[in-house]
Amino acid sequence: MRGTWVAISLLVSLLACGSDEGPNDDPDAGDGKYRPPPSGVHTTEDAACKTLLDAHSKQMLTLGCAGTSPVCPNYLRVEYGGVKCMEYDKGSVDGCLAYFQMQSTCDALGDALADCLITAYPGTEPAGCATP
């Protein structure tokens, strides 16, 4: 009987332990996506999208890959629910650039483009678009 109580106590104490996640960690982590850390520096939708897709295209050429990259601004808008003109985090964009450069095959690079998620700042629209 005492062994049962010890086992139950141990189980309860293990279940009560929290995770190592910090307050800024994404709750969807564990889905196979790569989320570079944000820097807190905002950038426009256009700058973020062009930076990402230009780097992807450049790495495709470096690796000798055939194909095309997605088109801005739809690339980001599709990923973030169609919201137009949000601002994005420059540090996470830079993190995706580094992630693209780490890829050594065309398939891995294609996966990296789909799997690297930059930090969006909901509620910043329309500040993420240049004004005419």
C-alpha cells in the first residue's frame, strides 16, 4: 500500500511540473515549423516578403534548383489568414534567411520556405503597407 502512495505522489509531482516554455514561446510549437526568435523590430509586409523570397530565390540558384518562389504579398497573407498590411518582426525574418542558407538540397529548401514562420504583429495593419 505504501508503494502505491509513493508511486501516486511521484506521478502527481511529475505532472505538476511545468514546461520550460517562456512567456513569448509559441503555443503551437511542436508542429514541425521553425519559428526564429523575434527581435522586437517591426518591418513592413513588403520588406519582409521581398527579403524572404529574394533570399529563397538566391538559395535556389546557388543550389541549382528548378522552380519558382511564391509571389508577394500573397506569400505572407496566405500564411497569416489573409490579413493585409500587417507588420512583421525583422529578427524573425533574418532568422528565416539564415535557415534558408543552411539548406543543402532543393527539397530541404522547399520545405524550409514552407516551414519557417516569421513573427507577425496583429493589429498593426495598415501600418505594414507603404502609404501612397
